[in-house]
Amino acid sequence: MASTICWHCHERAQMVAPRNGADSMRALMSSYDMPILFPDPRFAKDDEFSPFEGLFIYSCVNCGFPNIAEVRVTLEEARSSYDPEDHIVRWLPIEPMGKDYPNVPDGIASIANEVHKCREIGANRAAVILARSAVEGIVADQEEMPSKKKLYERIEDLKKAGKITSRTAEAATAIRLCGNDYVHNVLEPVDREYTEIVIQILDSIIDDLYSNPSLVSQAMAYAERRKKAQREEHNESNR
Ligand SMILES: [Zn+2]
């Protein structure tokens, strides 16, 4: 059974042949349940079959949306009967998964998620430049008043005001410098390793400022609820 992570529902799900009308090419040509093939055999040129590369449409059993399997087989295999599922090289469309940031303000979570998506599809320049924009968004979110100063001054101001730690300020500065570098040298390639480092630093800033404080307050609220429940239990048993 074919399965993949569906681009639409993001779940790993079974992929099955869509249900076709009886008048479809496939239904006429075969009695067994085959996914619909492209290029359509009625219109494809002969040279498009050698070496054979085709796209088969499947339906996701979780959400019902189509997922396309790219299948490559030799001409001999294509002539004989074969199971396309044994020859799937990849699934389309390629949908980057990104990263969820619970308890992080929507705008910041959205831009950081997009940074991860850029990295996943190998758009390293875009990832690094967007990471710098994410830092700018975080700085703006932390500021009490909108500021027209340069980003490095705004980071310094937040550090002095005790809004961010020196470690977070250093991390933000590192991303600012990397981002600046590529904004001014757009023809420079950016390697994957460097991109990964920038993204890890960005995630550590988000953890410091949003995720960790939110976890701490959740833990405090939990401890408070436990204490209250224990007090009530104690009072009950003393009655
Ligand atoms: Zn799905």
C-alpha cells in the first residue's frame, strides 16, 4: 500500500487510487484499480515513454485531497503489467512542513515558520534574510514604543532596559549580521550548514523570550492548582 505525508493534511496517510467514472480512460483500459496516469496515453508522444516517467494521481484517505506520485520505470517494465507503487521516486507537490510555535505571537510564529520552510526547500538565502526580518519583528514586539532607530541600537536598548538578556542580545546581533551580509551580497551562495546555525539561533531567541516563559507559567499554574486541590482534600477529610 502506498503511503506518504500528505501535502494537504500533513498526516502520514495511505494513498489509494481515486474512484473514477466508468467512462474514464483507465476504467475502459483496465479492470483493476489503477491510479490515473499522466501524461494521458491518448495524447503523449512516443519519446515521452522512454525512459518512462509518469505521474499517477492518488487520493489521501485522511483528507481526500489528491497526491501525485512520480513514477519511473523502464520501457520494458511499462509495457508489461507492473505496479506503479513499486516505482515511486517521490511525491508531489512538495509541501514544506515548517515548524509550529505554540505560545508565540502569531506574526512571529508565522515568519519563523516560513524561515524553516525556506530551509526545507533549500532556499538558504531566503531563510537567512528572513531570519533577520524575524529578529526585527521580535525586537518590535518587545519594544514598548515603536522605534525608528537602527536595529543594532534597538537590540542594545532592549538589553539595557532589561527586556532581553545579554545572551539573547548577542544571538539577535549574530542573526542581524548574517542577514545584513546576504542582503548586501545577494550573489553570494549561502551553505546549508550556515543556514542551520542561523535557524538554531533564531529558535533559541524564541525559546528564551516566548516558549520558556510560557512553559514556566504553565508549570506554576499547574502547581498552584495541585496545591489548591490538596488543601481542599485536607479540609474535606478534617470535617
Ligand atoms: Zn491528506
